[in-house]
Amino acid sequence: MVAILGLVWGGTFPVIELALTEFTPFWLAAGRVVFAAVLTLAIWRALGGKLFEQPPTQKQKVNLVAIGAMSTALPFMLISWGQNYVSAGFAGVSMASVALMVLPLAHVLIPGESLNRRKTFGFLIGFVGVAVLIGPQAFSPSGADGELAGRLACLTAAGCYAVSSVSMRRLPAMDAVGLSAITLLIGAVIVVTAALITEGLPSWPTPRGWILIALLGLVPTAAANLLRILVIRSAGPTFMSLTNYQVPMWSVALGVLFLGEPFRASLLMALILILMGVALSQWGALKRLFGRT
């Protein structure tokens, strides 16, 4: 599942870049989330529609709403908006920072996932990689072209994924398909509301637009969201973040091959540093993945 997610999410950013020629950023996010929510809800209802094994507390309901916002609505809007100003390759590389953000959160909130010297050293190396990824524009007072804002939007989306992954692990036992359906439904309500407020009513999509929305809604949203939940709930957010080894490589390669995006040396340096940091900090999970003792 981790291998499939890496390929699917790595290939998502070039598709988003193509879809942005058909849709405004928030309506692009809304279209893919609504499509995925309707599909997943239909499957969940066909399977019986049960969610919690025990009646949820008020705190658990609030957590569920927060997870829905941070795992779908906010990151999808941020990525769609950010890719107006950054390349698909940059957006994909920024997702590698999810693993680094998970580390301190898991240390505080999840038993058995505490930081040690090796993880801390990996975190620091990865942090340098994120700084290289943002680039010297981060210290410029101008940023008029919007590139810095786009970069920060992509990194904030990565932060949303990290927080939602850790929060999801802390939820009580529940049906994975139901959890996927509910979080997508919550995300759909949020993103459609935001799109109406900020961008007004959408224009009618072209046939190409419908195809792109269906592709984004079915594969990297509905199917990948369910796979992500299954991995997090069974193996934990730190193991799930192994996906981020693959996402940058696929997104950069596909962006260069199919969209003609430039391959800058700073992007390669950031990728190497981030992946070194993730490798050091999650060496134990890597050994489990490849069956070593």
C-alpha cells in the first residue's frame, strides 16, 4: 500500500497542474473532494454504514471534524492554489517534509514513537533540506511574483497531512471505509463553502475538465485516502510517512518528462537532504519494510 501511494501521489501533482488550466484552485479542490466523497459514501453505505464500535464522545466528534479539515479540505486547497506559482516537482518535493513534521508530533502524542539521537539528527538534516526547498526568497521582503507564497502554501499543506496523520492514529476503533467517507464528506463541505465565498459559482467544465476531475477524485483522493487510513490505523503515522520517500521522485520525474518543467540543482539538493533526514529518522521502519532484523 505504501508503494502504491507513493506512485499515485507522486503522479498527482502533474495532473493538478493540467487541471488548473480548466478550473480555479478552490473549485478544483472541491470537485475532486466531492467526487471522492460521493463515491466513498456509496461504498460505505453498501457495506452497512457502521462507523464507531462504541458511541463517540463529543471530543472524538470534534477530532473527526478537525481530521476531515486537515486531511482533505485544507491541503487540497493549499496545493491547488500553490501550484499556480510553483512547479509540480516542487509541490511533490515539499511533501517529503511530512515525515519530518510527523516526528516531533508523534514523540509528544503517540506512545512508542519517541525521538532519539538518530531521529533528531535526521530531523535537523531534513530541516536544512526544507530551508533549501523554500530558497533564499524566504528572506526577501518582496516576493511579488507569488512564488514564495506558493512554496509556503505547499509546505503548510504538508503540515496539515502530518497533524491529521497523528490525530487519526489517536481515534478509537472504527470502520476504515466509514472513516474515509466521513473525513471526505467533512472536507467537501468545507472546500465547497470556501470556493463559493472566494471564487463564486464555477463555470461549466469542458469534457477534458470532467475527465481530469474524475481522475483526481477517483485515484489520488478516494482510493488513496482509504489506503492512507488503512496504513495509519494499522502501522502508524511514522510508517505511513515512508510514502514520502517516493512522492518527490515521481513528481519531479513526471513533471520534467511530461510538462517540460526545469530540473534545478537546488531542487535536487533539497530532495537529497530531505530524504537523508527521513532515512535517518525512520531507519527502523525502513528495516521493517524490507524484512530485515
